Amino acid sequence: MKLSLYLGTYKRVKVFIHWTFSLLLLWIIISNLRANTPVEDILWTLLFVFGLFFCVILHEFGHALAAQKYGINTKDITLLPIGGLARLEKIPEEPKQELWVAIAGPLVNIGIFVILSIILAFTGYDLERLENLNINGSTMILYLASANLILALFNMLPAFPMDGGRVLRAFLAIRLPRAKATRIAGSIGQLLAIAFVFYGLFNNPILVLIGIFIFLGAAAEVNHTSQASFLKGFKVKDAMMLKFQILAYDAPLSKATEKLLDSQATHFVVVKDDVAVGTLSKDQIIQGLKEGGSNLKIEEVTDFNPFKIETEESLEEAWRNMMTKQRKVAFVIENGHFLGILDQENITEFILVKSALSND
């Protein structure tokens, strides 16, 4: 992953830490030095941060390993200053599966909290004294235990994109269609977000940011699920493009530039001896012009390993796979033969048409 440091792999899941994480550490160091905090206390604070984010990794692995049980792989886990992100190939649509995948993360934090609390029971610390304690060797476990409890409770807020929003959607989807369950869960989340913003304006600005984050996350989830619902029951052949722009693989890039400027097309099919062999995108054309100029051969910048889908494949599944693999265009194949292409823009137009027809 770009701009991220690879930490390792466990259970086929790669773990990265984003470069912005260093900004968090830098802010902690600078703010504490400006407050004349002893160096020893700063080191304990940094150790606490590392310990907390290790718990965040365990939280994300809770989601990843639960998803693996249902045959869903996780592309990677990335640590960010605001938390962790596990990129699952897809969210399970079966309500019970989504419930367990969503709740697995907070359950990990609860488990850590219980274990650390048991340890605290033998050390004599009382959780009620937390506000009066500084982070040091004797209070580290106390702070980590409390932090894991807070993480679990925060993530269980019934709002997307938190785990609680998916748990709520899973419960609703047991009785309701998934799209309707998502709309209800999204609305509840947005109401909660508005409350956060309103309260934060008069009390804590951080709550305003959290509220905006929740509101936008809920809107994105509702929109995504709504789009997917319009694709149900359709196959790739229902939306594939039979008319598209073609380019000869041995032609100069100037030919691609001409077609790019003379049409609305942003993806082209590259042919060799009248056989489709690859694709060329607008971005690849621009990159090729920067690196080799207009006389560069088209074959030098062509993607000769295009994403391929079958005509009878579920359109919804094809759309999800294209987004997961970050492929904007795909070859449509039938019995091993090239028939046409499918791109994400065309799928979006297909959704808009079906949405308009459903409102008639």
C-alpha cells in the first residue's frame, strides 16, 4: 500500500501503518515538551499509544478472522491516527454473518478489558481512580483496560461506519430487505450524528468532527447499498457495452489522443489482428504522453491483463468485484470469446435508469 510501512502478515492478512501515524507521535512529543512534561512521562505516553494501537490491530483482526470463517478474505489492515481499517473483500449480506463479523471487533476489546481487569484485581487499582493517575509503569494496565472498554462502547454506537451500525442493520435485515434495513440504520445514525454536532458546538468541538464523520459514513453506506439493490436479478449481459472505441496496439499514442478528444470514451479496447488483447484508459494515455510523448506505441502503455467477467455473471457481483479490485473496466467473455466491455460509469448509468423506472 502506498505511503504505508509494511509491518507483517498473519493469517494471510497484511498489516500496514500509514505514514500519518508518525504525525500523531510527533504531535504527542511536541505538545508534551511545550508543556514541560518530563521526558520519562512522554516515553510512557508513547508506550501507551503503541499499546493502544496494538489493541486496535487485534480489534481489526477480530473482523478479519470472523470474515474468513465465511469465506471472505481481508486485503489488508492499515493503522491510521484515528484508528484501524480492515479492508474486507466484501461485507457479508447474510444478516447473521454480518452480525458476527461486525461484533467480532468490539468483542475483542471487551475480552482485552476483562483480561486486564482481572490483572488489575490482583494489583489493587480501582478504576474510579483513573482520572487522578498519570501514565507510568504502575498505571499502564489501568489505562489500557479503560481504553479498550471505551473503544468497544464507541464502536457499538448504532451508526455507520461504526460496527454498531452494521450490527443494527444485521438485526433489521433479519426481518426486512437489506436496502430498507440500511436506510433505517443510516437514518438512526444520522440523527445520532446531528445530536453529536449540536452538543459538540456548545461543549466539545471534537464531537462535531465525530458527528460529521458519522453523518457522511451513514450517507455513503445507504447510497452504496441502494445502488447494489438495483443490480439484483440482473446479469452482466444486461449492462455490457457492445459499442466501444478500439485502438491498434502498434499505433502511436497520438491516435489514442485524437479519439480521447473526439469522443466521450475514457476507456479503449486495444486490438491486434482484429482480436481484443487489452485495454487503455484515459489515465494511461496521459501517463504515456508524459513519459514517452505522442509517438510512443500504444502497446507500451496498454493493460494486457484486463479484468474479465462472464456474460451470465451476476451484475451486482461483477460490480462489487470491480470496485474491490479497483478495476474501472472489464472484458465481457462468453464461452471464452470477447463480446464487449463493462465499466463502472456504465453501471452507474444503468443504476440511474433502473432507479428512475422504479419511481414511475
